[in-house]
Amino acid sequence: MNREEIVEELFRMQDRDYALMQIKIIPTAAADRFIGVRTPALRAFAKSLRKDKDTERFLSCLPHQYFDEDQLHAFVISLEENFEKCAAEVDAFLPFIDNWATCDQLSPKAFKKEPERLLPYIQGWIKSDKTYTVRFAIGMLMQHFMDDKFNTKYADMVAEVRSEEYYINMMIAWYFATALAKQYELVLPYLEEKRLDDWVHNKAIQKSVESYRISDEHKAYLKTLKVRQSK
């Protein structure tokens, strides 16, 4: 299918009420970019397109006109199993992502299989001037380097990020809240030593206190670490 046929199919799957809901929760994308295709339908469509040679032409048609095209693009890339090809496609796509949903739903299978090969890419992405490229880099560290592969050098990379962008700062807070749930003793010093921006620091504590994965004892102590933010 070429790009025009793909868009036609997206409109055939349109749910206008769903589009209106998406417009409300994804404010950084223009309202006229939403067709309103539900995620399960997009994932199924991506699977059907993955082996179609014309799909590569669709992936090269950037930027896409519609949010739903971006979502479909993310799901198609996520199915790619060849690491080099997947990394190249992600690299090409990241600068055009303009919202948290597409960013967070881009989750390539190839990266899960070979996370160590991903690190050089993460190191470049996290220094980007593009909001969702940085957010994606932090998300990849959280997804692939939080359990048995965790190392404080990865937490250092995230802690060093300074930004005025809400969607970057929320991801940093999410990263440290997750790290506190999984690597409490190793990550606690980042809060005790106030190594994060004040807003991010407090948001990480808030998300930790709301988590069922953290003990009541740890939650009580984390509350004592909240800082007063300057107005």
C-alpha cells in the first residue's frame, strides 16, 4: 500500500469520538491531525503492513500529516527485528515526534533483544535539543536498564538532564520513581543529595509515594525529603 492508500484505510477505521478524546489528552499535537483510529486497530494494521515493500516508502514520507500516521509509523518500527535497520528508522523518525503518546508507544523489539547495542544511541539522543528525542532516550534507559542491567551511570545520565520542557521533566521524575521502586538503596542518594531539579525532585517523590511497589516505611522517609520550590 502506498501512503495515500494507507491514509484512506485509516479514515475507514475512524472513530470521531475517540479523536475528540485524544485531542484533550495530547495537547502538543494540532487538533486537525487526529483521525481517531483506536490503538488495537493501528497495531493490527502495522502487522499487516510490515512485510509490504511499499511500507518503506510510507516510513520515508516525513513529516506525516496525521497523528494516526505517526502512531502507525511507531508500531511498524517497533515490529522490526533487525537492530541496524530498526535503529536507523528510529533515528530518522524521532525528530518528527511531537507528542508523548507516539514517543512512549515507540518500543522496538530489536532493542529489547540487544540492549547493550542501544547505549551509544541513547547517549546521543539524551543530548538532543528535541523534546521527544530526549524523552525517548530516558524511556529506553527505564525500559532496558532498570533491573539486572541497572548501573548508577545510567541514573547519572538522566540526573544531568536540565530542561524547561514539561514532558522531559515528567519522564525524568517517572524514571527516578521507577528506580526507587526497583533500586531503592542505589537511587536514594540522588534525592538525599538533591541532584535533581526541585520540581523533578518533588514529582519523583510524589509518584513514588503513590506507588504500590514502595514500602510504607520508604514512603514516609521520602516525604521528609521534599524541597520547597521557589515561586
